Amino acid sequence: MANNFMQQARNAMNRITNMTNGGQNVSEQEKQAARNAIQSAYTSASPEEQEQLQQLEEQLNRHNQLQ
């Protein structure tokens, strides 16, 4: 069974990336939702998924630094 939390984390980061690329400001609420989704995904993530989650966290941190 696919890790639903993993998909939610990916979706949250995609929303942030799309907003940023579209010139929109990303709200703190959106950022927090992404953080929460990433943290939730860690609970049932495989080692490979954990690596992907680390990349998503790094991506989120880069977005935070840009704004």
C-alpha cells in the first residue's frame, strides 16, 4: 500500500512550488501544512521514502529562505 502521508507531503510541496513559480507569496499556513505532512510521512516511510522526505524538507527550507 502506498504511503498516503508521502503523497500528501509531495502534494503540499508541489502547491508551494507552483505558487512560488507563479509569483504568489506562500502563506505561513501553507508552509506549516507542508511541514506537518512531511513529519507525518516519516512515521511510516521506508528508507528510500525518508531520503525523499529529506529532499522535500530541504526544498521547503529553500522556499523559506527566498521569502
